[in-house]
Amino acid sequence: MYFANEQHKINFQRIAAKFPDVKKARDYYAACYIGAYPEIYKCFVLEKQVHGPFDWYFDYLSDPGDFAERRDRGETTGDTAPLTGQTRSLLELGLNLWNGRDFDLSVGLRSWDQALYLVALQAIDLRRSSPILSLTQ
């Protein structure tokens, strides 16, 4: 399996340990793989996630207008500030692979550098019922 770097692999192992369903469901597997990408992983506190690596982002989506205020009061389990256009697109792909949330793939394709493109391809392949890619670093 392709990992962008060693930290990505370590983060994935941590997420998989917290959420053992990663081994049972392809959608969950792909989402956890994207959540482990270092620039996304640093946006949340793993120990505070309950259902998966994107609890904090669903909290953001529930009310983006006051998310920063809730974050500042310690009422969230993550932060969207570190996200860039590239990583937000990767995160949105992760949500799409997990629960079908709308995502415009062309946005990611226009913004991802080579490493993120490979992460996206790997995640898409992981979501398939029969993965076929053999990507390496």
C-alpha cells in the first residue's frame, strides 16, 4: 500500500488501532487512510474522535459559521485552520468514499500535487471491493 511518508503509515496504524472496523469495511478503510495523511491528521485529536477520523469535520460542517468560536471555547475535537485547498479536497474525497458526500473530483485533480494524487488514487482503490493497484513510494 502506498503511503506518502512514514508518518502517514504510523498515523494509519494509530487510527486502525482506535477504529478496528477499518479491517471490516472498505469505505471505512479508505476514510481512515485519508484521515491518516499527516496534514489532515494534525487537524484533530484522535483520542477525541468517536465514530471515525472525521468527527471533528462533521462538527465543522454542522455549523461552519461559528466553528472557530466553538473551537476557541474547546467545544470541538479538531481544527480546520491547518487545511489547505489541496488537503481540504483530499478530506472531501475521504468523506465521499466513506458516506457518499458530494465531491467534485475535478477540484482535487486541479489542485493535488503528485504525492496527494497518489494518495487519492490509493484511497479510491482501497474503497473498491477488489483493490487492484500496487502503488509504491
